[in-house]
Amino acid sequence: MNDLYEECAKAIIDLDGDRAEELARRSIDEERPVLETIEKGFVRGIREVGRLWEEGEIFLPELVVGAEAMKRAMAVLEPRIAAGKKELADTHRVVIGTIQGDIHDIGKTLVATMLSANGFEVHDLGADVPIGRFVEEAIASNADFIAISALLTTTMPGQKRVVEEIEKRAMRDKVRVVVGGAPCSSEWAAEIGADGYAGDAVSAVNLVKQLATAS
Amino acid sequence: MSLDFTEAIERKVMLFDGGMGTMLIAKGLTDREVPEGWNIERPEEVKAVHSAYIEAGAEVIQTNTFGANRIKLAASEEGRSLDPSEVNERAAAIARETIDESSRSGIFLAGDVGPTGLFFPPVGNLTPGEARNAFKEQASALERGGVDLFLVETMYDVREALEALRGIREASGKPVVVELTFERKPRGFFTLFGDTPSEGASKLASEGADMVGSNCTIASADMIELARIMRTEIDAPLIFQPNAGKPEMEHGKAVYRQRPEEFAADMMEIVRIGANAVGGCCGTSPEFIRMLHEHLVHGH
């Protein structure tokens, strides 16, 4: 019965996008609960891919292909999340991007995928996102979270400038800011006045969930 | 003064300079600017860094052109306003002026070449031809500005390093040094794209790089281990330029805490392992190079 979830996880670990998409369709045909398919299947796979990356068993190209496979499965499943369980998305929207001057996309995309899989409405602005763009998108989409990735010590000051911009526009009460990326830390988040830091995609989802329920 | 870099490295261990970007940040470069813009806007500050490294004892100085290829410049607003050829030629010219104005002789000028910032598939859509052309254009301008050799550095994908080497070869007959950058993973040293030190360096050496090695990302202690691996498996001349420790963030700025003494002691170990050239990367300053110079002169 749960072999399907095993297969979903395996498709991601095998970096097989075709298979991931096919399994996502099958789970719909079999009327499996969508969130369960994502969490017990695909997310477990991408988590394992992330672990292999951390360990140095796989490298950036494999990580990217794994994330692509994940995206393809999610593209099939996402419309079903919207149709079904959507209470989080009704109240919580996340604007996410990698800061200006920084083209590192993968970590951010993983966090975006995971947030989306967990029912948040995610507005992914991609990489090299100007300070103002985060804020404008947050206003346009009425978001209550901005998640900013920075992978370079030279670009992380941009995270601080987003916080400053939000303060300047008197939106601080409304929008929570979370940061991530290799050079960031909880100390850094505190220093720049952000609401939290997460070191990987799974803890990023937990952090946003925690902040969302605390509100 | 007909100096030949390839002869020089057969005779002695050459001392390269240290960090440029971190020095310019200390002089007020902001995250809204690209360091290469200062070759045109504030050449006196760039010359001051070159001059400080020459005074500290560096025998090879590197142009302020790490991100000056067309593709990388196009990635930022300020970069787009700069003409790639002009930036590279000016950068080489001001470094050359600094060397000519110095009282020391026998200083080599290396045209610094960093990555495009875009990725080859499957990570990105960069094609070998696009990369090679951008590097060729940069190398032609550096050559016009008067460099003695080229230093391709901080490469995280051997395929891109090879295109840099090929692009430079199309533009110039001067020696080419190529450095890859490695992360330390539980299983060993790997580039972002999974190349190992010995595979990576072998490919570059067999493609005709005059010297190969590693820079950036890791600190001097880890670089000792990397140097051992490369020296065991690579016959070509080797170069190592580590960072001054791991950066820590303080008040929004990256701070490198390693002391010049510790750096120099580690680098001397790398020399004993058999490096043919040493220098520094991010966070290293003229103080680091001065300390290393003293150790090299006294041989301990």
C-alpha cells in the first residue's frame, strides 16, 4: 500500500523526473491524499537528496536535477492542494527569492517547493532579486512572509536592507522576514532584525509554520 | 627586462599577492558597486593595493579583474554600464604602471580571470562557446594592457576552467595558471560540480596549463592537505592561495580572523610539500604576504 510513497521517494533520489511525474499522476488516479503523497513520498526523496549533497555523495548538477524532478511532481500535485486542503494558504503567503547580486537558486527553490508542499501560497521571485522587488511583491500579493536567501558574504547585507525597507514602509508589523543561506546564522538574523533563520529546507518550513501559528 | 614566468617558477617558489576584493571593501567599496568599476573610477585606490603587495614582497601581482568578463559584468546594474574591454585594459595598465613605478624589479603581472557566474547544464544554460568567447575577449584586453601571464582562479567547474584556458590560448601565447576551488566534504575535497583535485588538475595540466592549483573557499590548514593530494598525483607546477580562515559576519561585514603568522606557517608547510607558487585569497592582506615573504627568504 505504501510502496507508492517509497517509489515516489526513490524517483527523486534516482533524479528521474519522468518517473516522478508519472508517480504523481498515479497517486491522483489512486485517489491518495495529496499532502501525504508529497510528505511521505516526494519530500522524503528530496530530503535524502539534500543529505547526500551535504555529505558530498552527490554534487550541484545532481542536486539540481533532483530538484527539477521534485518540481515536476509538484506541478502535477499542486493544483490538487489548491482544490483540497488549503487552510494555511488561505491565511499565509510567502514571497521568496535570492537576494540581489546572488544567483544561487537551488537552496531557495528547495525551500519554496517545501513551503508549497506544506500548503503555503508561495511567490518565488527567482534569484538576483532587487531589494524593492521583495517588498513590492509582498504588497501586491498581501504576503505575511518574506524569505530571503543569500549564499555569499558579499550579498548577505542585502537581507538587512530588505528588513530596513520594510521598516521604512511601516510594514514591519505585517510581514515576517526569514533568512537562509550558507553564511547566515541565527545570530545574523537577530543582528539584522529578521524573525528567524533556518539552515535547511525542512527547518525553513518548520520555522515559517511556527511563526505562522504564533501569530 | 625580458622576464619569463615559466623559467622563474623552475628556479624558485614564486610569491603571489593576496586578496583584492576584501582590500577594496576595507577602502569603502560597497555591495552596490562592482570592484572592477574602481579600475576606472578610483584607480588610485587599486594602485595603492598593488603597491602595498609589491612592498610586502609579492613577486606576482594580480589585476583587479576577477569579475570583469562580459557575462559576469552583465549580471549587475553597475557592471552592465562598464565596457568589458576597457575595464580589463585599464586594470592591466594601472597594475603595470604600479610595477613600473616601484623600486623593485622582476615583478610579474598576472591578468586575473574569474568565473562567468553562470553554470553549464544541467545547472544552467551556459554554453562552452559563450564562456570561451567571454574569456577570449577578456584575455585580449588584458594582453593589450600589458600582462605577463594569466591567472584563472576560483573555478568550481573544470569544464568552465577549460574554456577559460582555451579562450585565453586563442587570444595570447602567455603562460596560463589555473586554480580550482574546492570544498571540504566528509569524503574529501570536491568542487561544487564534483570534480576531485587530482582529476581536475590532471585535465587542466594535460590541456596545457602552465601551472595548476587551488584558491579560495578553504583556509590554509585544509589547503595543506589538498596540496599533499595534488603533489602526490600531479607532475605540473603547483600553486595554492587559501583564504585567511573562515569568514565570520560582524555588523554586516565579513571578518577573517586568521593571523598572518599562522597563515605563513601553514604556507611554508605547503612549500615543503612541493608547491611552486603560493599566495593568498579572500581576507589576506599585505601583512600576510609580508610575513610569508619573510619566511620564504629565511627558509623556515
